[in-house]
Amino acid sequence: MNDAPLLVERDGHVVWLTLNRPSRLNAMDDQLLDMLESTFTDLARSDARVIVLRGAGRAFCSGYDIAPDSSEVGYASERTAVEDRDRLLSNVERFTQIWRQPQPVIAAVHGVCAAGGTQLASLCDITIVADDAKIMASPAIPLGGGYISPLWEHLVGPKRAKLMSFDAGRTITGKIAAEWGWAAESVPAEQFDAHVRRTAHSIARTPLELLKLKKEAVNRAAETSGLLSYMRMGAETDALLHVTPEVHTFQSWIKEDGVKGAIKRFNADFLEAFPAEVVKN
């Protein structure tokens, strides 16, 4: 069994990249991010025409790894605000690489797609979601802000981006995500894999040089709105929030009780006031 955090499979003109940390819902750690960066660099020099990014197990990607032993939480207090900003900007550059990748990149989103996972999917060229996918713009416990929501604003507008950002852990289905414009389309779960495969191979009928120029034309239009600039600005906002006492408190909860325990503490008063409420719809 291959336990590499990223699996690469060639299927004719289509390359499948599978995030392979299913026990962590494919949360992104430094190793996975490094492998994504190097793999996209290699593929940029290949004759592949389409790249599909998907997740193993029951999630596409749950975001950045915020486990107690992760670099996101475990060593957060050791970084200055500037060091943290530079680390966040390095991730922006990784995802910008996907935006500028010569080949079209499809994000095939099933199961959970949360926080940084939505950032990853948003910088892909086409996002296809399963109807029953669970899409969450921010973590279920507020650990930052301004890093991911600008991408949501670009896709769904400021009102919905603020709703998804302000209300920690708010979840929408894949079907709603497509209705809002966050995803290109949503398909029933039982048809999802076959639909993604057919779409990828259908696009791959077009020669790479034509696809590259088509992608650049649409990207230029999107970039006139300042998309890449406000992504970088968001890293600064996030870095500032990471040094606030409130975020330090939430990080200490994660270290003490783990992610689930910290979320439970964060939701305690809400659940007491609204005992019949599902934490987020």
C-alpha cells in the first residue's frame, strides 16, 4: 500500500493527483505542500493536458493540518508576525503556481472540503463537487481570518463570503456551492467519479497549446480585479490575527484537548443556548 502523501497516476493525457492523508482528512502539512509544489513543477514540463486534483478516503481536503503536533499549531508561538506572514505567503505562492499551471487543473471535491482546502480548490481552474459534499470556508474554531475569504469573495460575492467567514464552521452542501458560483457544477455522489473522469478526458481532446492560451486569457480577466494582490494582503491580516491573545487561547485549547476537544469548548455556550441546534447547517 502506497502511504506517500501525494499519489500521481497518468491516464492518457490526464494526470490524477490524489491527496493521500485520509486519516487526517487529507489535511495539508509541510510535506504534502512541498510534494504538491514539486509535482506541479514537473508536470508543467510534461505533455499532460489536464490535471485532476482529488482526495483519498472521505474528504477532498480538510484544510491546513491544525493537530496539536502540526507546524500550524505546535510551533505557532515560536514565530514572529513577520515570520508567520512569510510562511503564509509561501503557501499563496504554491497555490498561485496552480493558477498559472500550463494545464487546466480540475478540483474534484467530495466529502469534506474545509478552510485551506477551499483555498486550494478555488485556485484550480474548474471545481466539480458532489451534491452531498460539505464545504466550509473557515475552520470550526477561529484561528485566523482574511487569508481564505478573499477567494470566496471573488467567487460568491462579499455578502456570502462574510457569512462563511464570520460564522466559524458554517457548512454548505456541494449543491449550494455550485448554485452560489463557488463550484462550476455539482453532480450526484453516485455519478461523481465517472462525471469527473469524462470531463477531464473531454477537455484533454484539445491540444495543450490551445488549452494554455485559453486559460491565460480567462486568468488575465480575473486578475484585473486584483485577485492575486488581495490574496497576498490576506496573508498579512491572518498573520496579525495569529498573534492575538484570543487565537493563542484557541491554539492552547488544541494543544490541551486536541482539535475535537477545542471545538467542543468553543461551541459549549452556543450549544447550551441552542440545545436542539446542529452546530452548523
